[in-house]
Amino acid sequence: MPLVSGMELKSNKLELEKNFEEACLSKEFVMLVKSLKLDKTSAMKKTIKLQETLEEKSHCKNCKGTFMCKNAYNGHVLIPTKKENRIYFTYMPCKYEEQILEKNKQNERKVRMKDIDTKDKKQLSIIKWMDSFYENYDLAKNSKGLYLHGSFGSGKTYLLTALLNELEITKHVSVEMVYFPEVLRSIKEDFDAFGYKMQRFMNVDILLLDDIGAEKVTEWGRDEVLGTILQHRMEKNKTTFFTSNLTIKELETNLSIANNSVDKVKSRRIIERIKQLSVDMELVSENRRD
Ligand code: ADP
Ligand code: MG
């Protein structure tokens, strides 16, 4: 005796057909079948699965992120594809999940605290300071950053980058590390983005202004850009780091552009803000750049 009788097969087929006809009341469903170029028999067999893909797609429509994902497999969406006349259903990462995957990929390439070697004894006091900063870091507290100055190639940028990456990845702090001379150049080139960039520099949880004083700044760069950023960060108790080849004293001279009395006052004002925002430390060591 056959496992499934002819009668049963027939009623199954009727059932499938009924489901299919019902599904076809939806315009989206008809369009989907059409776009996949499915004939009626193949489409009929997959009605429920096809409907499921439409439902998942509709969930994605007003979704704001994987935290509110309504789909069966978080951060993914069921997609139908046709290959050699057969239909396949696969879970694909949604646009939010893709962003997360991309970010994770970037994070894998970032320098972390564990990558720091400790063979240069001159770096030890800085590394110790950073360890303690990392352990005690609390967004709600007002923690001062460093004004890390010293010789070229001694590891200033490297060390602070490792610390900030670590905080970003493990403590989800927003950080921005910018090569300061480049900030001024890029702002001049793309003035439309000026406001947006300034907002970011003013409000990010931790800012690193790298290589400050490496170039002579203009009055505008000093007062409107640097001054504004530092003033805002001071008022909002936002952690700020600096690296420089200059001591604070030398930076004061560097920032006194025209070297007249008005300029000296303005430069002094910037220096006061830097002192309020950071702890002064020195790293003079061998040049490790190749
Ligand atoms: P600076 O900013 O002081 O001019 P960098 O931070 O650019 O110097 O350091 C130069 C190079 O030395 C870095 O690119 C990095 O490869 C290497 N370096 C410095 N310190 C360390 C360290 N503790 N562990 C691993 N590499 C380091
Ligand atoms: Mg540097």
C-alpha cells in the first residue's frame, strides 16, 4: 500500500492552492512571485515561506537598529533567491547588522593596550598612568587627560591611541583622535562641514588633539577653532588628551602668533584651558620610527 493515498495527495494540493490564492490577494506577494519568475506550481509549494520573507521585510521598514529587531534571527532578514529554477531562502545580515560587522572588522585592526610592549623603560610611568586611567574611567566623572609632550617618535601617539581604542571598544566611550594640523587644513577646505566637525570635537566623550603646536596656527585657528573646542570641553568636563613635541611653555610661545601683547593674552588663555583639562607628562626617548 502506498504511504500517501491518492486522495490525500489531492486534498494537499487543494490546500496549497487555497493558501496560494489567498496569498495572492496581497499585491506584494504577487509582485514577489513575479520578480522571482516562479510558475504557479513552484510558488504554491513555497507560499508560507514567501509570505514569511515579506513579513520580515516589513519589520525592517520602520526598524531603528538590531536592538528592536522583530525577525526570527536577530539582525537578519530572510531573503528568497532563485538558482537554476530552485528557490532558496537565506538569512542575510540587515543594514544595521552590516554596520556592526564592519565596525568589528575595523576594531580587530586597531592597536589595543595589550599590543603595547614594555621594553622602553622611559614609557613605564606613562603606561602606569594609562592603566590606572583605564581602570578608573567613569564617564560621569571628570577625569583629566594628559598633555603628553616629548621627543619625536618616542611613542606618544601610539600609547594614547592604544588607550583610547581600548576605551572605545571595551567601555563604549565615544572617542575622536585627530591630527591637529590636519584639522585646521580640512576645516578650511570643507567649510560646509565646519559646524558639524566642531560639534563632534566639542562633544565627543574623549578627544585626542595629536601633535598640537607642530605648525604655526593662524589667529582664527587658535581662537575660533582651538579656543572654542577647549572652552566647551572645559565647561562640560570632557576628557581631553594632547600630544606635542613642545613643552607647555614652548607651546605658549608658538601660539603667540604676532608676538604682541594682545596675542600673548590670547595664547595664555589657551594654555590655561589646556592646564585645566590635562595632566602634564613628558616622554623623551629614542625615536622608534623606521
Ligand atoms: P610620537 O607620536 O611620539 O612621535 P609614535 O607614537 O608615532 O611617536 O611612535 C613611533 C612608533 O613607535 C609607532 O608607530 C609604534 O610603531 C612604535 N612604538 C612606540 N611605542 C611602542 C610600544 N610601547 N609598543 C609598540 N610599539 C611602539
Ligand atoms: Mg605623534
